[in-house]
Amino acid sequence: MATLLVTGGAGFIGSNFVLDWLRRHHGDRIVNVDKLTYAGNRRSLAAVEGQPRHVFSQTDICDRAALDALLATHRPQAVVHFAAESHVDRSIADPGAFIQTNVVGTFTLLEAARAYWGRLNAADADHFRFLHVSTDEVFGSLGADDPPFSESTPYQPNSPYSASKAASDHLVRSYHHTYGLPVLTTHCSNNYGPYHFPEKLIPLMITRALAGKPLPVYGDGLNVRDWLYVGDHCTAIRTVLARGRVGETYNIGGWNEKSNLDVVHTLCDLLDALRPKASGSYRQQITFVTDRPGHDRRYAIDARKLERELGWRPAETFETGLRKTVQWYLDNPGWVKDVTSGEYRNWMARQYAAA
Ligand code: NAD
Ligand code: TYD
């Protein structure tokens, strides 16, 4: 039986990863360490709540003593680090929390992991892994004709969010180089799928469309993102954890470059088919709003290293993944209602006052 310590396992990707792992590995146990910020929702974990294989701890990754105690008690074979402040618009409005969690929190977790790993016997120390989940945003913004980001693309973070993630990547790298900690780092593109907090583009558009609200597209709507279905991302992380070469970085992408306007049009068309309005199309709710400051124009991931070395490729196309996602939101209005709390409503009022 293996034990994994997962941080941020009540967030979007983390909860998908925890549910997926426990579904596939019946003998394993996950220690889920999450501060439960506005983005963390235990309701996403309802399927495993109360099972002894899922140990939930409401803990801040900046709390060194609590991390030491969790590691000593549960003796995990790996740490999978998702916890972060993750929303670019919030990092523009209030960057402090991003430095605290993404930089100081990752540093604190690395220190706790280093101390724990240093006390393991040689065989256990050899097998231990620290997998750091990063983002393609650390590489900056691409022009229309630039090749996609590879693992050797230089760092050029443009937002406080991506700068804080870049800083955490450098710390992770240095803990391998300096102390020999067996780390792995992944850079994924924009994820989408179930349990995605409705402040991000895809769930925001679905929930606002259904509520009859304007669909706020920033700028000209022609910024491009490379969309990755969250289930494919979880498979990639499991693959890297099992067979990735220690100290290496791996890009994870969906080979799905789309402009924001394309994404919103496709969502509206899916909703028109699955939940038609009394009259007209959801497209009529689209509205163009003031652009995000410093808005990165294009992200695209070259995921060939992961395919070549470890044989991973995404299973979903954008069409199949998006259809599943829209259907999930239609089937789970209770989850949406639960997570769109007072704090969410305050953010919406501040961010979209003009929409
Ligand atoms: P999310 O915002 O949905 O979830 C983050 C989780 O971390 C929440 O449960 C929150 O409560 C928890 N958390 C925040 N601060 C914490 C702290 N100080 N201590 C403990 N827990 C804390 O994020 P997500 O979209 O699931 O992203 C997970 C990881 O993947 C992040 O590291 C993010 O940078 C990275 N990533 C995400 C995407 C994406 O498209 N969502 C793309 C690339 C990379
Ligand atoms: P987002 O989901 O915030 O992810 P990221 O900024 O990390 O890529 O945004 C995805 C794209 O959608 C990005 O180009 C900004 C754009 N966007 C809008 O046009 N309107 C919105 O209300 C939001 C939240 C995002």
C-alpha cells in the first residue's frame, strides 16, 4: 500500500487527481493537505469523504510544524504539490497572497520534504518523489507564428501569478541540484473539466450563460490558450510520477489551441443543443469588456518529450472533453450553488462591474 501526500487536493485539478487516484489504486491512501481558501471545496471530494484511504487535513503549506507532523505520521512515498493561488486576475488585483502561498509555501513544503527525506533509509529515500505542478505561463507569451513552448524555452513570466510560479519552479530545481531531493516538475497548459471553479473562463461562461448573464470576453477575444482535459492531465501526472526521470521537467498539453472567442462560441453552441433557451442563442449574451492588463496573447505546449519518453498522449479531443464538461455542469447545479459563496459573489461584483 502506497501513501501520497497531495497539497491543494480540494481545488480543481487536485480534487480530480485525488478522486482518480483512489478510484484506480484501491490499496493506496492519500493525505490531502489543503488550506481551504475560496478555491478549495470539500464538496468536490464527497465521493471519498469518510473513507480511511482519504485523510483530509485543513493545513496551510506555510505551516512548517504542521507539515513536519503530517509527514512523520503518515510517511508518504511521494508528495504531489498542487496547492497554489491560481487565478491571474486575482494576482493582478492582490499579488501578496500569490507570493505567500506559491513562493513561501512551496519553500516551506520543500524544507519539510527535505528534512523528512533525509531521515528515510537508503531504499525509501531512493524511491521518494516530490512532484511539483507548474504552468506553461512561466514561459511568457507567444507570437502567432512562434513554435510552442518546449521544456527548454527560457522563462519570461508576465503576471504576478506566473512570476510566483516561476520562483517556485526555481526553488524546486535548486533543491534537486543542491540537496539531491528527487524532484519532478510538470508544466501544463490550461485545464478544463469537472469541479473547475467558476471564476476561470470555461466554467465562468457556462454558469453565466445558464444564469442569463452577460458573457464577458476580454479585449478582442483572440487570445489563444491550449486546452487540456483535466482527466488527461491526471493521467500525465501519474505517468511522470511512476516513470519520469528525476530532476527533469515535462510539458503537458492538449494539442488544442483555440482563441477565447472560439471557446465561448463552442460553449454557446453546446448549450443551445443541450439546454436550449426559450428563444435565441446563448451567443447573444457575449459582450466584449476591457482587456486584462498585460494579457498574454498566446500559450501553446509542445508535449512531445512526454510522448517520446513516457508514451503519454491526451485521450480527449477538445470537442469530446468540452461536451463532457458542459454536461457535468448541467448535471451538478448543487455543486455550483455551493461553491459560489459570498466571497465569490464579491469577486464577481468587483471584477465584472461593467459587464
Ligand atoms: P485551484 O485554485 O482550483 O486550487 C488550489 C487549491 O490550493 C485550493 O484547494 C486551495 O484551497 C489550496 N490552497 C491555496 N493556498 C493554500 C495554502 N497556502 N496551503 C494549502 N492549500 C492551499 O487551482 P488548480 O486550478 O487546481 O491548480 C492546481 C495547480 O496547477 C496550481 O499549482 C496551478 O498553478 C497549476 N496549474 C493550473 C492550471 C489550470 O488550468 N487550472 C494550469 C497550469 C497549472
Ligand atoms: P483564465 O481561465 O483566467 O486562465 P489563464 O488566464 O490562466 O489563461 O483565462 C483564460 C483566457 O480567457 C484568458 O485569455 C483570459 C480570458 N478570459 C476572458 O476573456 N474573460 C473572463 O471573464 C475570464 C475569466 C478570462
